Amino acid sequence: MAVAELTESEREVWLRTLSNWTLAREGKAIQRNFEFPDFNAAFGFMTRVALLAEKHDHHPEWFNVYNRVEVTLTTHDAGENGGLSHRDAKMAKAMDALAGS
Amino acid sequence: MAVAELTESEREVWLRTLSNWTLAREGKAIQRNFEFPDFNAAFGFMTRVALLAEKHDHHPEWFNVYNRVEVTLTTHDAGENGGLSHRDAKMAKAMDALAGS
């Protein structure tokens, strides 16, 4: 099911509320690097995000090595070739909350 | 604590037993891409590997998007600048077993 891609002005508004995230892939994705005290904390975070991602059927692309988690969010069925939607904004905010920042 | 880096002949012997893995980073790491039916299966696999990794204090570098998990194994304290050790071989075999192949 297609999801509405955010307009440029919508994107700007919510990017201001997501200060730790940066635009990537020519505006079609957002990224944030999380750092935790150790692997236990990093994977604990990933597990909580995974449950949420599965519940909302909106999954991150992510890379983990030890205490670091590098996340990319995009909506594959937004716009013509994927893009940012309200689902990415919601997930980004949820991840910030779960990481405690 | 330093871990012994595998010699070239040791490496060749066990690479023959790890047919799904390929050498990377100029012989200092091995990589394998796993594919599962869906995110539930992929993250379930990651969770089982995470428990094992934490138990043995030997953690993978990995990237996940939906049903795919791309894994790199290396031993940071092997050799002068990191390299492959018996710990990577054990972890690779354990991951193959957990993935059912």
C-alpha cells in the first residue's frame, strides 16, 4: 500500500524536532548513529526497536558493531522510488525515546 | 588479551569447512550474507547470535534490513591490526548452525 511522501516543507518542520537525525540519500532517508555503554545496552535497544518495528510493519536498516548502532530510516513504498513519510518520523521519535535522548 | 591470529595454512583449512563464508579485508575478516523468510526470522536469528556473542565476548559486525543479515567477523585483538582467530571460526560455525545451514 502506497504511503504519502512528505512534502519538502513538512520534512523541514519535523526535521527541526529530530535534531539528532540527518537527511541522507538525497532527502529520501534519515540517519542517526546511537552509542551505548556496551553491547548489552546496544542490542537491548535494538530488541525494543525490533518489537516496535514488527508491530508497525516498518523496519529500519541498521548496522551494529559492539556498542554502536547506525540507523537509516526510509519508506520503500512512499513516492515513486521510496522516500520519507510520517512513518519514519514516528519511528525516529520512538527510537530517540527508547535510547533516552 | 591478545588472541593468536590464524596462520595462512590454518585459515585455508577451516575456510574449506565454512563454504558459505568469504574472506574480506585482505584476509583479516570473513563475511556471509544470511537471508530469512521475514524480519521476525532474521531478528530471531540475530537475538540468538547476540546471546552467544555476549557469552563468549566475541561480537559480530552486522547489517540488517528486513529479512537480510550481512555479517562480518574479525578478531580485533588478533595479530598487529586485527585478524582472524579461532574465535571467528567458532562463531561462524555457530551462526551457520543457528541459521540452519
